[in-house]
Amino acid sequence: MTNLKLKLAVASKDGISINEHFGHAKAFYIYSVGKDQCLLLEQRQVEHYCHGNQGSKSAMAMILETIGDCHAVFIAKIGDGPADKLTAIGVNAESDYAYEAIDESLLKYASQWLAINRLTATATKGE
């Protein structure tokens, strides 16, 4: 379980902090994150989804496909509709780390996630 790594997407304007609204992202930084390591794998370009009070259905479909292999996406903000669409494909929308540093936030999230899943696995073995 300690070798488990999460693939996490980040919406960021600068590659330093989690500071982009989901609907305005033109790219997502993709990381592989384990207990003690945060590694940038690539940057995936997308067409931004939000156009004022309406969203582009084709852009949303492309974004969902682009980050669909990730466990979670870290954003500064996200609307309920896009968050529901992400949940439907198994991607968690995380805005709790908005405007914080990327590496530290992803390591903290992964550490908490791994701890919870370790407890769950231990409890399941004991049944």
C-alpha cells in the first residue's frame, strides 16, 4: 500500500499554486503523488469551458476525457454542474486547497487519502 500513487490534476495559472477556476482552465498540470513524492508528469491543454453564463458542451466533454484518468482535480473554484459531472466519472473535485502551493497541497491530500485507505484495508482484513 505504501507504493500506491495517485494521479492528480491541477488547474493553475502559474504552475506554483492552485489558482484557476475549473471553467477557465486552459491546461491541467498532471502529477503522480505518493506518500513522500510529488512528480509533475505533464501539462494537458484543453479548451476552457466557461463562457460567461453558459458553458461549452464540447469543451466539457474534452476536459472530462482529458482528466478522466485522474483521482482528483484541484481547482480554485468550480460550479455544481461541472463538479457533478466529474463525480459521475469518478474524479473528485477538490477546492479545499484553493490558492495554496501545489506540491504541499497534493502531498497533504495524498497522505490523508493513503491513511484513510490503509485504515479501511486493515478494517476489511479484520472482518
